[in-house]
Amino acid sequence: SASGEQLKSNLREKTKIVSSLEQLSFFKCDKESLDLFLTLLSMVEDRKQTRLIYYFLTEISQYKYTSSPETKAITNTMNKEMQHKDLARKVNGLINFVRLAPFDVLIDADVMEKLSGPLRKVGEDADKKEKKRVFLFSKNHDVGRERVVMQYASLIGIRHRYKKPPSSLFVPIVECIRCSDSVAARHATFLTLQYAKESPANVATNTHRFLPHLRGKEAACLTDPMARVYFSNICAEIGLDGQKESSDFYQALVQSVLDVHNKVSCDAMIGVSKFPWSKIQTTNVMPPARTIYRTSSS
């Protein structure tokens, strides 16, 4: 069988790139492989080749790159990837830039700018379908969908980069709870839970309008079960803190006990059990909202 060095040398031949990368997956990547994979990434367009290269970049992201040439190579290559016409490469470019970039004052500012760009702004309907035609005879490009997917990438990047989400991104992250992408909403809800553990009052003020049982204009419709788990945990944190809106959050927590998903229901029951019995025994659970379907005869 070929050695790791032989396989790396085979990457220079276009016909052997995929087979060499697949065989290289059996070897442990070393720190010095960074330049090889960054150079290869800038050369290829094939999706399978790109996917395999990003696999190795994820593997070597465990190493800390601090030298100026390495940092420059990472920044230049990933900036090109984030400008690529292929949305998948834009997403991978942002996530891997965040993973590979060293913790440096100048780099941190660039990372923060890249992460905050796609996130929601207050009062913005980022999920609105917006079409633009790039060329006269080209297909319409769905700008809204691209924005939503990049929100997902940003939230993943924040979870990878920071042990605690930055305070400067608090409002944009909270706004992403209403993201139309269910997985992006899950990550936004998880990050908001981290904020709730530190500052429940601040989170209560900014998320009260999202409570589903209030059926307000901005009520969150979380289709992902884990997003609902995290949201019920947020409600428990705020309800226990005794904020002025705590009764509404407690009621939302109680309503989660009726959730059709076992994980959501069980976590909500655990949250309710943290409250005193005097409060639990006087709790009224409202029946879940029913959807009325209009038949053709009505």
C-alpha cells in the first residue's frame, strides 16, 4: 500500500486526486499539511474533491496556527471560498475560516465581522424571498435562502469559536431564533440559553414576544425538537429568576409538557419540577391550539 507521502505527491495529478484523498483518510494528518490542502482547494471545482479537502481541513483544525504565513494563507484562501458562487463552498469557507483562524486581536476582528454579517438585524425579515437576476438569461438567484443558510454557518462558527457567545452578538443571535432554517434556529436557541444563564433579565426582555402560547405576531414556531428543548430550558431559567415576565415564561414551560416529542416533554417536566409545589399545584395547562382545516364544501 502507498505511504502517506506518496499519496500526497499523487495529488498533483488531477486523475488521482479523489483516490489519493480517500486513501489519505486512513492516515493521521500532520500540522504541515495545511499549505497542501489550501493550495489544492484553490485549484479544484469538483464537489467531491472539495468535500474531501474540507474533511482534512476540519481534521487539522485541531492544530494552532500562529505564524504570519500560515495566517495569511488561511485568510486569503477562505476569503476566496466565501466569495465562491457555490453556496456550499461559501458555508464551508466561513466555518473553516473560524476553525482555522488563530486567536489574535486583528484576526478576531475579521472573524467577528464575518460572523456578524449574515445574522438578523432587529425588525428585519431576512427570510423574505428576494430574487435577483445575475445575467439577462440566467436563473433567478434566491437571495433570501442564501442569507438563511449563511445564518446557519455563522451560528455554527460562533459555537466553534467561543466558549461563551460574545455580548456584541446578543441581539442578532436572539433574532435568529425565528430563522426559517430549523437547524439554524436550534443553534440560535442554544446560544440564547447560554445568555440566559448569565443574564436572564436581558434575555426575558428580548424573547418575551417569541412565547408561542401568547400567539403574538412574532411567536416562535420551532419545528426542530432540540430547539424546543433549549427554548423550554430558557423559559425555566427566566421563570426561576423571578423577572416581571416570569409568569409568562413559566406558563410556556408548562405548555411544553404537552409537546408531542418525548425529549421536549421530559425536559419540560424536569424544568417544572424545579419550582415549588405551591406554584405547581395551582398551574393551569391550556389545551394546545387546534388547526381548523376548511373543506371544499364549507
